[in-house]
Amino acid sequence: MAFDTGGAAAAGPFIKAGQPAHPSLIDTRHVVAELYNMVNVPTAVWIDESGMIVRPNEVAFAIDTFRAITGIDSALYLDALRDWAKQGAKSRFVMKPDEVKLKLKLPTRAHAQAAAYFRLGEYLCETGHAADAVPYFKEARRLRPESWTITRQAFAMGDSERDYGTTFVNEVGKLRGKLYYDLLDLDGSGSNPEQEQVAREGAERLRKLVEGRSS
């Protein structure tokens, strides 16, 4: 499912290029992101046949196109997914209800307010008032700075440098080595060495780039 206020006009070409064999949905209102508390893409949730979440939100890549940027090996996730499809509830990757509760990130009051401001911004853009939407997007970002879906969409609906005085790359650079994507922790170790190393290396490259521009 694509999160894109621009609908088929924006997300359609990417979907067609992928030639999917399954129905591809476009969530123009970011309803799924709000309900499942998703702050970045790609994100996956495992839901079993009875409608129960057995793995909460986590980053999930099906290909390695961006591995040099993310440090995430898609094969590891796909192998885990295949194991779940084969073993069902017996899969070692299925989390117990208590583990799911611990990992779930429930929305707060500030998150709900951020979603409301974000929707107002979307509405204003859709009705031809993009400039008026900027203050609402700014407030949504202030209330939920960790949500890259809000930042990404807000920037896409206008001019990030003009409207927000920054760029998406600059915002990622501000993390200074902190993970841009949540940790993919399939084995429960609390660590992903490749992902963490790539994040540090990326931060160092951005630092040098910024320093080079300043000198």
C-alpha cells in the first residue's frame, strides 16, 4: 500500500513499473499510517488469519536496491516471512502477545493532534490553498518530528526549501548517525550491525559534504 496524497497520479507510475501480481492500494489520507502508527516507509505488520498482530511495525524491504543507504539485507526479512508462511504460529519469528504489546508503539495525544493538523494541510492542498497548508504541516512536524511520512508528504506538497527552510537530505543528516529506519531486529538481539554501521557511515558522509559546502 502506498501512502501518497497525490493518489494514482503520484504513486501509479511506481506501481506500474513494479508490475505487481497483487492488488495495489493507495492510501491518500494516510489512514493506515495513522491507525497502525507508522512513521516511515516501507513498513510491514504481520497479521495472522484470526486478525491478530503477530509482528508489529518494522522496516521491511523486498529488494536490495537501497541496501547501501539503509544497511538492511532484504533476504533476512524475506526468509523470515517465508518461515511464517510455512510454519504459521510455530514460526520462531512470530511474537508472543506480551512481546507484541512491548514492541507496539501506541499513539499519544500529540500524535493524534499531529494527524489532525496533517489532514488539514492535505485538505488545503487539495482545495488549491497549498500556501495556507504550510503552517499546519509545520505544526504536524513539530508535534511528531520522528514521522518521516509526515515530513516526506509535506515536502512533496510544496517547496521544502522555500516553505520549511530545509531539505529531506538535510533532515536525515540531522540524525547524526541515528537510524533513519527503525532497527530491523528479527532475532530479538536488539542490534543490527550492518544497519547501524551504514547509518554511521552515512552521517559521516553528510557531515563532510556539509563542511565542504561551508568552506
